[in-house]
Amino acid sequence: MRRLAACAALFAAFAATPAAAQMVPSTCIAIAESLPRASYVAMDGPAAQRYAAIDGDVTITYVTHATYRIESPNGVVAATDFAGFAGETTPDIVTMNKAHSSHNTPYPDPAIPHVLLGWNPEGGPAEHALTVDDMYVRNVPTDIRSYGGMEADGNSIFIFEVAGLCIGHLGHLHHTLTNEDYARIGRLDILMVPVDGGMTMSQEGMGEIADRLRSSIVLPMHRFAGPIERFLDRMPGFAVERRDTPSLTISVRTLPRTPTVIVLKGV
């Protein structure tokens, strides 16, 4: 019954997604075969193209603060919470969130083809479903604190689907996630999580989200000056690996068997 209820939540979330966002189906959201009138998403067109590169490697590089650079097997480059700098390469895709200027820039380089805002300047939730070659980017809106209250849909969790991997960036998340949020997110193999413990959520709260998602890899970010051990201590179910390089090269086949927090150089 619990499994059926979870599948029902996933199906309901997918069905409620605007039609424009369903044009390219997510490969990270499962639809149960046993649900009435449910059917599997057809793996053709752009979805099949993303899986065609499943043998390829994805390179993830920590740049600064909440910015990670994600490079697909076909050379598509995305930068998260882009504030004007993502390394030497001009990204093909940048995502932004509005909480602070360190998560966005009003003047992105005109050479960047795709600039995805995590909020909608005209009001309501931002809605993104973008395919560039072998990378698909979608978002799940969340709320942010604003002037002592909460502003609906002011942040987005961006999800990058590439080479069979589901990579999620929590952005400037300010609250616990609902069952509907988890359903819309789906599976995340790699999770980028803010660990400051104050400007976003408590470290305990972020640890609970990471634990529920059970991603194979958790990549900390948004740390400020506090020792990383404060966050690691709240992740007892995860192994810890520290790298002396800011980059990680990973594929579906090389995901760790034990859920692991990987602390890249510079975090």
C-alpha cells in the first residue's frame, strides 16, 4: 500500500505538470505500471537521445558559492545559480535563483544561449523544460523567505538529466519539502545541497532532505565560514570522501554503491 501510494503521488504530480513541460518526458520520474490508465513514457526523440550517451561521463566542477558547472558527454555546459562567473568556458545553459546577488546576475553574457530564472518576474511559478543536445533541464518551484514572510515560488530546484544521471541543485531552499515536491523531483542520483545552516535551512533540515532522497552522491555547497564537519555529522548514513580537485567525473556505472558525501576542493 505504501508503494502504491508513492506511485500514485508520482503519477498525480506528472499529470499536474503543465503540458508544455511534458513535451520532453523526464527520465527521472517513474510511472507505475499498476496504476489505472497509466502508461510508460515513450523513450524516443530527445529522451532517447539523452540515454544514447549513457556510457559517457559527466564532469561536475565546483566553481564558487552555489555554482557548479555540469558538462555532458556531448559537451553541453550548464552552470547552476550563476552570478556571472562559471570558469573559462561560456556555458550553454545557466540557472539562477533570486534570494541574493550571489545566486544571479541581471547582466548575463549575451553569448549564453539559455538563461533560466528560478522565479517568474511576472508572478506565479517559473516553468522550464529545456533540451539542449544530450542535456534536459527542468525545475521544481519552492518558496523563499521575503520581508519576514514567505514568497511563493521564489526559488527553483533545478534538475539536470544527462547520460542517464539525474542531478539536482536545491538552490536557495528555505523550507522542508512536501510529498508533492518529492514526487515532482523524482529520483536524484546526485544532489547539490546548501550547508550554511542559517541563510537557507538548518543543517539538520538539509540532512533530512538528503537522507530521504537517498542520492548516491551529495555535493555540499553554500558553506560560508562554518566547518564542513557540522554538516557531515548530520549525515550518519553516508560515507564521506574528500577530493583534492574541484572536479568529479562520474557515470551511471561508476556511482558509489554506498551513499557518499563528496567534498570537492574549494567547498
